Amino acid sequence: MQPEVMRGAETFTIPAGDGRVAALIIHGFAGSPSEVRPIGEHLASRGIFAYAPRLPGHGTSVEDMSRTRFTDWVGCAESALVRMKSEHDLVFVVGFSMGGLIALYLAQRHEVDGIAVISSPMRIRDPRVVLLPILKFFQKYDPPAPVPPEVSSGVNKVAYTQKPLVCAESLIRLMSIVRRNLAKVTTPALVVAGAQDRTAPPEDARYIADHLASVDKRLVLLPNSRHMCMFGEDQERLFEELSSFVTARSSTHRCCT
């Protein structure tokens, strides 16, 4: 029997424009499509078809997530990308946090028209990370996490407050693979970070931008934002950067074909 999906955590599709240009939007670790819905709604308002899948193990229960690994999350996004490339002329991949890592992973293996990487970490800064190979056998989940201040005021964000340690270990493996292969990414890239982000601080965004082989790449630091910048003070700046990135490259492609 399929696990029940929490209300608000469902996959979403927002048709827009003529469907020629589309964005695959990927949520973060232990989150759900609800956290990237504002991005999807904004892109759709600019005529860009938006689709955000719910990654396996997310938006149901922590126990369900504990049975998944990064290969499951990447596989879901990869299947969505392949399908979207057959249905739309141009497909951009937008990823938040772990979703940004998945966007980079896909760009290392598939031809895409552009990627936007938002608040994506290159390493875990919790000192307990070195103990994960042992801790996972004695402790299933990390302690409940507080609600981030930028989403504590009525925002409908569906996410787990705990995370399975086996999944955290798998996330670190994904980071390592992505980091080693950044130079394989040649697609146009927008890399965004919040200047106040402690989960994925600006140095991580700089590292990504510096190591991409893309000729067309842009690094944007949002001065007032923490990790979840799509809900913070710089929300409108983020949205404008994203839609401008997609529309400018869509126009260039249209002029050259």
C-alpha cells in the first residue's frame, strides 16, 4: 500500500504559456514541493510551465523516508526530466538545497537548457557528521529541528522536523559525487545563496560557481536571506533573477533556431 501523502506536500504542475518553455523544480532534503511552490507560481506567472515532483520518501513519514537513498531521489528527478524533455522544447532545472545538488547531478549527465541552484550546500557542517557511519546503527533519527524563522509566520511549508541518519549519510554521498564532477557542467547556470545562510553559506555557492565549466554563469548573493530565501526578505529579488535567467536564455535559443 502506498504511504499517505501529507496535505500540501503533493507534486504540483502549473501549466503556463504555450508550454514550450518549462521548469523542473526540485525541493530540498526532508522537505516537499510546498517549499518551492512560490517559485513555481512566479515562473508560471511569467509564462513558464512549472512542475515540481515529490521525491520518494518525502511528504509522507520519516519512517518512509528512511527506506530511501539519494539514488531514489535522483531517479525520480531524472525520470521527470526525461519526460519533460519529450514534451517541451526547452527545459530548465531549478533546485533548492538538496534539489540544487540534484540539478547539478542531472546537468552532469543530461543536456538541459539551464540550471538554477539555490541554497545548495557543498558539505555538512555539523561536527557529528564524522560519526554518522556508527550513529546510524544506534540512532534512527536526528533530534527535531526548530522551524526556520523565515517560514515561522504562517507559510504552508510541509517538511519533516526529524531526518533519518541513513538518509543524511546518503545525502553526503550525493554531495561528494556532485562536488567531484562540477567541471562536467557546461550548461548556463544561476547560483544563488543567502548571505545569512548557515546551512549553505555563501562560500558554498562561490565554490559551485568557480568550479562549473559553464561559460554562461552568474552568482547572486541575497544580502538579507537565510537558507529558505524564497520566503525571506529577498524573495522578489530571487524570483526576478530566476525568471530573467530563464526568459533571457529562452529568447537567445529562439533567435538562434
